Amino acid sequence: MSDRTTAAETLAAGAPAKSSPHVDAGDAGYSKDLKSRHINMIAIGGAIGTGLFLGAGGRMAGAGPSLAIAYAVCGVFAFFVVRALGELVLYRPSSGAFVSYAREFMGEKGAFAAGWLYFLNWSTTAVADITAAATYAHFWAMFSDIPQWVLALIALAVVLTANLISVKYFGEMEFWFAIIKVAALVAFMIVGIFLVVTQHPVDGHTPGFSTITDNGGIFPTGMLPMLLVIQGVVFAYASVELCGVAAGETESPEKIMPKAINSIMWRVGLFYVGSVVLLALLLPYTAYSGDQSPFVTVMDKLGVPGAAGVMNLVVLTAALSSLNSGLYSTGRILRSMALSGSAPKFTGRMNKGQVPYGGILLTAGFGVLGVALNYVVPGQAFEIVLNLASIGILGTWGMIMLCSLLFWHRAQDGRVTRPAYRLPWAPYTQIVTLFFLATVAFLMWWGGGVGRTTVMFLPLIAAALVGGWYLVRGRVKAIAQERQDA
């Protein structure tokens, strides 16, 4: 069978999609051990990560309360992306996720580009996560004298070991990691609302709208800084597509996925926008910094014994959760690519626990490079990799929306049938989202500094993708021909 879909029988509008004639060899061999509770909490965990717990501090200091607007806008587009992926998942669940869909609708070249952009995203995110974990650990005096790179290496080793056991253990870890994150945010919001309502002083400041109005308003440094932090805010939503990857290892995704995906929207509004608004009401934006989680800053200023330490432990958990998710997802994506010939052969290997350990180890290897980055420039490591990860995220989201748009066009031609669970307002939603992603890339360049340098890497990334394709295309075509002859 070729790597492109042949015509599918047209079904009645609104009916479940007919099974795709496309078969992804990378879907074979996995266990179906992820349950509904795992997928729901993975969706929550994907929407609450390091970008909020650590990144919000520096972004609040730069953009002020307008950061909440940036989170709300980016959250809407993140929902569009995951809703588009959800429609494709219900059309054909696959552990290769959007790489598999790119192969079906765009051919092997599209799958190659989608897969390696995703790898760029998560390999650099892994560096950001271990950097964040090391930064959090320095909060406690017992770790303050340990070099940041040593703590980063320890974090990587612990999560890598856990990720190689089985998908069931991964699901359980993410389940409890997500519960810890949600419980902590709920507790913080309850405390924050209480402080605002009772006007209880926080570090000499009276919480409320006066904290915003007396310190420059919603845009204390102008509107431009709010626009320029958007690429960092996009990073905060980098894991929302994870539930689409996990769908390939669960039973009955058609029942589980819609509920998990639809709940992302209100979680974004409650946890992201709500918590940032509370942060702005509790302390002036100048009280926050990129060196400390803003939630830890508030607890520290309150002077509650042990509160800051507990919150710091929670955000450390968030960083480890994100790292765990990145190793999981890249392992599955790289296996899908390896079995089509577009990734190294060893990334297609699985262990006895039905875990694609080759791809996981490759991502972890780049994490080791992150350890070196923490050794050389510990103060800038997080910002550097965050910008590189943002490029990978923009590319991944762009590929998802392109696949969704091509899927819609094929449905219009009668070659495939859209499932009842659909991305609303297609094809306008895909087009507007693609325009938004291009705008974010422009803003990264326009803002100068590390962001501009990152965008200037785009020609090198494109050249690497083109060169890489020419290196593997012979093997890809040979494998495709073998499947056609089989």
C-alpha cells in the first residue's frame, strides 16, 4: 500500500468516519494500557507545564498584567490545534499522530518534516525542563551549592529510567503528576482569592485592582512587550498535542478523546488566565522575575512557614512531568518515522515492556547536551532553549493544521469522511491559525535579541531538513516499495 490514501467510500454526513485505508507500520506492537483517567489527566498535564510555573515569572515582569491577555489568545489557538488533531485521531488513531497523518495527506516528505520539527521541539524542551528542575532545586539550601548542571543530569537520569519501564507506568506517573499540579493551582487560587477578598496585605501591598492601576495599569510597559512575549506563551501550551499521541495506546479513543480535548478550553481559562490575573492582583508586576516561579514568589512574600517550599516542590514536579511527556511522545513519533525509513533504525526498536526505547534514548541524548549548556551558560540556558523549542512548536502546530486542512479538502472531494467530532468553522479556522503562527514567528524576529537569533536559524533548519531528506529518501522509497509488493 502506498503512503497516500486511496479513495474512501463516502458515508452519510455526521456519521463516524470510515476506517482509513492508510496503514502505519509504526502503530504495531503497542499495548493498549492507557485508560480514560490517564488520557484525561495527560490532557490536563499537557495544558499545565513549565511555561506557566517558571516562564510566567519573567514574562509577568516584562509585560505586566497584560500577560493574561497573551495567555487567553494563545489558549484559543492551542485549542484549535488540539481540536484539529482530535478530529484526525477519531478518523484514524495512531501513535505516530500528526506524523502519520502528514504521511497520509502530504507524503513521506511531509512526514519527515513534521517528525523532525517535533523532535526539535521536544529535544530542546527536554533541555528547558531539566534546566527548570535544576533551577527549582536551588530554592532549597541543601542544593544551593550543587552546580546547576549536576542537578540537571540527575533530573534527566531519574525521568529517563522511569520512562523506559512501560506505558502503564508512564500513564500512572502522568496521572499523579497532573493531580499534584491541579491540586496546587486550585489551592493557590483559593488562597489568592481569599487574600484579594479580605484585602490581606502581601509584602506590604494590599491585593486588588489597585495593585494593577497603581503600577502602570494592564499595559505598564506598553502593548509591544505583551506581543513580544507571545512566543514564550506558545511554549507554555507545547504539550497540548500529547493526548493525540497517547490515543494510539488506549482502548476506545472515540469515547475518550472528545471529552478530554473539549475540557482543555475551560482549563486554559481557569488555570492559565485565572492564575495570571490573581498574580497581578496580589503583587506588582515588578515583584516577579524569571529566576523564580511566580507562585513561589507569592508564597515567599506571604511568609507562611513551608508554603514556598511546598509550592516549589510542585513546580519541580511539573518540570519532571513535562520531561517525562517529551521522552514518551518523541519515542512514539521517531518509531513511526524509523519504520518508514526517515529516522535512524535504532529509534524503531522496542523493549519487552513495549516501549520504543531507541527514540527515547535519542531524545535523552540531546538532554545531555542540555546538561552541557547548563554548565557553560547556566543563567541563559532556559531562555535559549525556550526560543528554539518555540520554533519546533510553531512547525509542529503548523503541520497539524496543514494536515487538518488537507483532510478537509479530501472530505469535500468525497475521498474521506469527517467524523462527527470536528474542528469548527473549517477551513477558516485552519487558515487563521496558520496566519497566527506566522505572526508569532515574525514577532520573534521583530523583538530582537535571542528571538531574532532563533528566527535566523530557520534557513539552517530548512537546509538541514532538505539535506536530511536527500540522505534518507532512497531508504524511504525502498521500504514503501516493499510494502506495495507485499
